[in-house]
Amino acid sequence: MKICIVGSSKLFFSGISAYTIVMSNAFNQKGHQTSSILLRRLVPLFLYPGKSHIGQKNDVLDFERQIPIYDGMDWYSPISWVAALRFLRHQKPDAIIMHWWTSSVAHMQILLGLFRLLLSKRPVLILEMHEVVDPLEEKILPIRWYSRIAGRLLLKLCDLYTAHSEEARQKIISTYHISDHRIYMVPHGPYNYYNNIDRETARSELGLMGFVILYFGMIRQYKGVPMLFKAFDMLPESIARESRLVIAGEDWHDDAELEPALRDSKYKDRISIIPQFIPDETVPKYFAAADVVVLPYTRSCGSGVASIAAAQGKSIIMSDLATLKESFMGYQGASFFPARDQNALKDRLKESYNRWQAEGTTSYHYIDNTWESIICSYENMINNFMINNINRKDNYYAHDQFIRTDGV
């Protein structure tokens, strides 16, 4: 098939940017003719919390050479929108997979959804939903309204939808009132493109020693970092003094509890905070140096950080949110604690430390989730939709040479 993937560009580099690239490469490696339309400038720069890293050329991830790229559509540039529409017309995709994570780009995605209705061979449009509503947008009333309205309009233009867990799937159904049979559960793909780095080399370069507890990723209110400080504070001094808590990630300054929790910590000298965007080339160093990765989220529709940690074979302590349990219950390195329960998190940290004392750092192998199985799910989804619509008089969606009937 010809597949076009729409996602965030490398200019505003984020997990969605990486996911767009990894997914495009995976489809291309499976033999599909893959292209990508990138949303380049997501909002005016002064509105973006992570503006400090915009435009930095420090990522190691890129599209495979044979994938045509349009980079890209800008939030405020109709000229760039027209060029994207021309690119789409030239590529003639059989299916478009569009990533949804914020309403700030909804007008560009809606435009693409409307334009594909004018194509002579209308492609199947699938919306992969990384969020139901962005947590920051949910807190601001006018933006929340806009997000819901724009989201519903975009969803009406789509044929199919995917969510990363059954819990997220049910939330999307109830929030946007879409048909149950049109939304599929497809797990979050693994971030398995980072090279493994020698543990001792990574620790030496980062200046880390002892039992290393890593929180990685953006610091936002729903990520639970203050609770991690408090749980670390509850550890016996004999454990805390042999440990180093590392917080590595960009601070979006929306968590009022963060600074007081750090200031009041009795072990703050054992806490290292790197409150900045972590360049792609440095990411594997932090995971190689860590003995355990801790994700104390209070909500989640999927976690790219957990996917990186699992791909690196790390031990992970995470909240028992339904999406995370669904995704990582089969991973031997995962342990869970009740969300928002700092006493339970403290107990998991102690268990992890005791295991490290007895066995050293343990590496795990995660085989439950692969890009091959994810692409198979999309192939089946697209093929079934095409088969169900092939008898329409106007042949709206696809020519029959793209239909496979072997059940794959």
C-alpha cells in the first residue's frame, strides 16, 4: 500500500516527532510505499513552553532516505498548507495515518482531512490518538472547549481511529461519542532505535554512582515528580545515602508542588535535576546508567519513556494506571504501585534497592510488542475497511488491486 503518516516535525522535537519517524521507517521496512507530512511550526514560538530547544540539530533519529517528506505545515502559514495539499495529491496514498496529541494543530489536520475528500481516489483516514485531551489544554476553559470542538470535527472527518489501550479507547468513545466498531486498540510502538551504551562509560560521563533511580521525560503536573521526591525522602538513610535520584527532562513549569517538595527534601543533596530538553544522542546514556526507571504518573494514555526503558531492558516502577498495566503487564522488569500512593512507591523503591544489592543491575527482554505486529494491525484494519467499502458505486476508497484476501 501507499501510506502517508502525518505527525510533528523535528523542529519542535518531541516524543510525537520520534514516533512519526519510527512508524514511517517501520512501514517502509515492511515494503509499503511510505511518505510523511510534517507539522513544522506547531504554535507561535512565544506560546510554546519548550521553546528553548526549538531548532536544535542534536537528534540522531531520521527518516530512511527513500521516504518522501514534506517538512512542513506551519501553524500560521496558508502557503505551507497549500504545498502540503499538493504533496498529498502527488503521493496518492491509499491510507493516511494522522497523529493526534494536541488541538493546537487541529486546523491543519482538519484541512488535510477535508482535502482528501477531493482526491480522485479517497484514502482511508486513520487518527492515532495519543491523548484524549491534552492535560494542559484541559485546565484552561476556553482551550478545553476549543479542543473538544476541534477534536470532534476532526474525528468526524476520519474513517477509523486507534488508541494505545482499552482504557484510552473507552475514554475516547465516551468523550467524542464515536462508534465502538470504528476505534481499534493498537499498542504504543517500541522506541528500539537507541544503541546500547556501556553502563560504566555512561555513569562515568554523567558523573553517577551507587544505586541510580531515574525519572526521565517532561516535568509536568500529571507526571508525579513531587510525589517521587517525597517517596525518596521516606527511604531509610542507609538506602538514600547509597542512592542517587536523577530527574532528567524539560520543566514546563506547570507543577506548583515541584520546588517546595525539592526544597524540603532531607536528601536533596542526593537528587540531581537536569531541567532541560535532553538531546537525542544523550538519551541512552541516562538509561544505561540507571538501575531503575520510575514513572509515578497520575494519568496516562501511553508512555514513550516506558517504551524506551523496556527497549533498553531496564527495571521500571510505574503507577498502576490501566493504560500502563495493559501495555507492560507482560514485561518482567515492570512493577506497579497504586497511583498517588507515595508509601507504596517508597516500598517499590526499597524492593528495587534490595534486589540491586543482592543481584546487581538486571536486564530484561521485552518481546510482547513489536513494530511488525503493530503494522500487521494497521494492514488488517485498512484491508477490512477497503473490503467493506469496495462495492460502493463511486469506488470511494481504493482500487481492488490493494485488497488482500488471504486473511493477513
